[in-house]
Amino acid sequence: MWDVVAGPFLAAAGLLAVAGVPKVLDPLPLVRALRTAGLPVHRQLVRAFAVGEVLVGVWAVVAPGRYAAGLVAAAYLLFTAFIVRVLARGGVLGSCGCFGKPDTPATRTHAALTGAACLVALLVAVSPPTGAWRAVDGSTLATAGLAVVVAFLAWQVMAVLPATTPAAVRSTTKG
């Protein structure tokens, strides 16, 4: 199973770590997004969750296994549930700050990607790799390259694409 899902799993874990860093540095965008969605939270709780997000993401990339993958799946399940909740309530005016930008609101595509990341991580948790990083060979390098490409494309869809909609373009030209 690992040979099939390694690239997408590593991309999801890497994105988890990368997206957590801006929230560690400035948790307020996520605090505002959670409060707008009817989930009152404190800034320190959000920062602690973001630190956990970074640690789990790094752990899953460095030592992919059952527990790390289970935590990655749990994180993406929470993200997907939050995005679905936000969309059901009519959307949040700002973003969660995952990518350091306050103007990337949640979309259905974002929910689909986080849901897919959850499913991939569940597959790894159910059938974890044995010795995923024993040797650096052509296959390992190809998997790492695939993970980088998948992560970059997912970031583009979640952080850049929403800013290209006609409504987003209009909102940046006003004022």
C-alpha cells in the first residue's frame, strides 16, 4: 500500500507542518475563523494546536507509521469537518491563516482535498510502511519529488485559486 500512497501521504503530512507554522506565529486568523463559525476558542489553545500540527506533520514525514498517520488523519478529519461547517453556515469572511494569507476562504475544493488527505492518511494508518526510509535510492527520490509536486499543487488549489475568482478579483480592486 505504501508504494501507492507514499507521495500523497508525504504531501499531506508536509502541508500539515508547513500550514501550522503561520498559525504558531500568528494564531489570530484561525481564532477569528473559529469564532465566526460558532466555535469560541482562546488564542493559546489555537497556538498549542498549531504546534501539535507542525510536530505531527514533521513526525509523519520523518518516520511514517501507524500512529503518525493516525494523527495526520485525525487532523485532516478536523479540518474537513471545520470547512464543511463553515460552508454550511455560508462561509467565513477570512481564512484560517493556514498559508499566512488572510484572504483565502474555505472552498468546496479545499474540503475535498482535506477529505482526500484524511483518507490517504487512514490508508497508511491501516497499512503502515515498514522501514520507509531505509535507503535513499531512485524510488525514494521519485517519491519525495512526487510529494513535493502534489503538495505544491494542493497549496495552489487551496491558497491561490480562491483568490482568482471573479468576486475575489473585484474585492481587491475596490477601494
